[in-house]
Amino acid sequence: MTEFEVIQRYFTNRQLLQCGVDLSIGDDCALFSPRAGTQLAISSDMLVEGRHFFSDANARMLGHKSLAVNLSDLAAMGAEPRAFTLALALPEVQPVWLRDFSDGLFELADHYHCQLIGGDTTKGPLNICITVFGEVPNGQALRRDTAREGDDIWVSGTLGDARLALASYLTTDANQHSDLCTMSEIQKQQAALHLHMPSPRIALGMALRGVARAAIDVSDGLIGDLNHILERSKSGATVWCDALPFGATLSHQNVSVQREFALAGGDDYELCFTASKDQRNVVLAAAKQAATQVTRIGYIESEKGLRLRDANNLPVNLSIHSFDHFYEPGN
Ligand code: ADP
Ligand code: MG
């Protein structure tokens, strides 16, 4: 199969042309007009074999996750998905893999009416790079630099199950976390769904426009991502460890594992956002409208840094850091 046959067979004309997309796959560029009164929200995320997923990853789930992690960035801005491009490096053409990958990809794309409008296909180590384009009404994007002292801090869904799924694959984790409890096969499967099939919180992000003050998606662990809000907003925060919404599978683990995986796990793809205290009922109404659970986990302070407290308001000292591709212990 040639490069063009791959594009034609697996990535072209699988969706109806969306309004606003004037020219899709087949020319040198796609042409796309955002609706009047909106700004384009644009984001790219790359998934590299051996780094973001295992070599034997299920192709259908990988198609889903590749787009889901990108849509999660749109959700964090309160943007509505419109279109995406796909740059794909493939070691070889494997028809079954390509069929499953594109099925997983288009299932999610169709759900959000997000159209594939172009990309690039080349031979090389498996690498999947997607760029998404979303729309947000002028001036209404949820940003990282707008949290204010006194704001509540909220998080959607649950945290830590994806990290627990990873632990079930990594033998090094069993050594490092001596208190990691054995998981049943059913628990492993439940946790694995969080890792491989994340649900981008698009509906919540859109419902929080004009309600939340600042927002970010939790992809590298809550602490690290919340810290991005704190740095950009030049503020600090207190988070209550015992208020964190632990994943259903994680709740069977010891409290130390629960805290570490929920605070610094990664791959959660939930939204962490701040909102004025007097907006609590409005936040809950937005969450209900989006059919998404939200939990209040702390508050923004003027004093810089992030402080963790338990249910008795005593400080919790945890030496944990969020995921960083270039972090090396000891540096
Ligand atoms: P060019 O050489 O002009 O950059 P290509 O020959 O690489 O264009 O691609 C031909 C068309 O197919 C373009 O419209 C491009 O956007 C699209 N395309 C290439 N690869 C993909 C892909 N993986 N998914 C979707 N569209 C793709
Ligand atoms: Mg060209």
C-alpha cells in the first residue's frame, strides 16, 4: 500500500463535512473558518511509542487516547472541538492495526463532531501527533493565569486510577511501593480503562465558561498541574488530601498510595479549576448540566507554594513530584 492509499483508505471521507470546513483532506492545506464572534483554541499533543504507550498497546484504544488527550486541552480552555490534523509516523503498513486505530480515533471524533481535516503520513518509529482546533466565544476561554486569592479549587471526576493501572504493568513499581496491594483481575481492568480510554471533559469545560476563573487539565498529576495555575496566577494554595476524589479502584489501596497516585499520578485527564466562593451553586449546576462529578479540594491563597492538609487540618508532608519527561532523580 502506498502512502496515499493509506490516507485514502483509513483517514479520508469517514465523516461528513462540518460547517466551517471549506476544504478538507486532499489539498496542500485545509481551509477552515471559525464562527463569527469566536476565537480558535489550538493545541498539539504527541504520543511516542515506548514513552506514552507500550509497543503492544491496543490499536483501537490508542486511536481513542491520541485524540482524547488533545480534546482534554480544549476542554481545559472551555473550547468546543471543531477539527483536527493527524501527523503519523508508521514503521510499516499493517492493515489490521490501521483499521483498528482509525476506528477508535473516528469513534471519538464523531462523538464530538470533530473533523479530521489533514495531516502527514511518513515511515518511522510509531509516533502520533494530533493538533486540535476548537472554538470559544471571544474572551471566554478558561486560562491558567486568572485564579484569585479566596477562590475554591475544584477537580472533576476521580484521580489516580490511571496511575494504578500503570503500576499493575510495571514491576519496578511493586519494588518502589512496598505497600501496593495486589489487585484482582477485575480491578486491573477497571483501572486500565482510565489509563487507555480517558473521557475528555468537553461538556464540563463548556459549561464552566463564565463560571470558573482559571482551569487546566490534569495530565501530569494534580500537584504539578495545579502548580501551573499557581505560577501563572502568582498565588499559592491549600489542598485537603482527604477531600481528594480517589478512583474506585484506588480506594482499595492504602492511604499513602491513594494520596501519591491521586496527587502525582498522571494520565487522569480531569479538569482542575478555580471559582469564586460565591459561585459554588453555579459550579454544581454546571457540573450537573455536564453530567460530571466535581469535588471541592482546597482554596487559593496569596502565600506562594502549595500546602497539603489532612482532615484535622494538620500539614501533610509528601515528597512527590509530578511527571516530567526530563526529570532525573538526584538532579
Ligand atoms: P503535502 O505533500 O502537500 O504536504 P501530503 O501529500 O503529505 O501533502 O498529503 C496529502 C493530503 O493528505 C493533504 O491534504 C494532507 O493534509 C492529507 N494527509 C496526509 N496524511 C494524513 C493523515 N495521516 N491524516 C489525515 N490527512 C492526511
Ligand atoms: Mg503540498
